[in-house]
Amino acid sequence: ESEFRRRRCRIFRGYLRTMQADLLAISTEFDTLRIEFPEMQQELTMALFRGKLRFAWASTVARVCLWRYRWGLGDVDGAALVNKFESFRAGMRSWTLEIS
């Protein structure tokens, strides 16, 4: 069971790294939008800042849950964590598409 938990945690950490890479790509898109739409620079900066804060908080919660799961200190609803990150990703992507 310990090996199984360790492997699952490794997979989920890989998923979190993928999400961080997506956030970096979205950040780059926002930088481009700020150049193309200088009149919206403040709004775009605040939206990206809020998104990064939400992601940082969700990542922290996910890592704590992952740690608890890894050491058998509780059950983790992995589907709920993944859904939270996927909705975050979809929201940020759809917002950049609406602007551009």
C-alpha cells in the first residue's frame, strides 16, 4: 500500500508541474495581451494576479492533502482536486480567448 500511495503522489505532483507550466503559458499570453491592449493593462494585470493567487492557494491545499494521503493521515478526494485545477485552467484560458 505504501508503494501504491508513493506512486500516486508522484503522478499527482507531475500533474501539478503540468499545471504550473500551463500557468506560465497563460501568463505569457497575458503579457502579450497587455502589449496589444494597453488600455486594459491594469485589468489584465489584476486578473493575472488573482489567478496566480488562486493557483498558489489551490496548490498549497493540494500539496497538504497529498502529504496527508502519502503518509496515511487521511483520505483525499483526488477527483475534487483535479476538478478544481481543471476549472481554474478553463477559466483562465477562456478569459484570454474572449479578450483576443
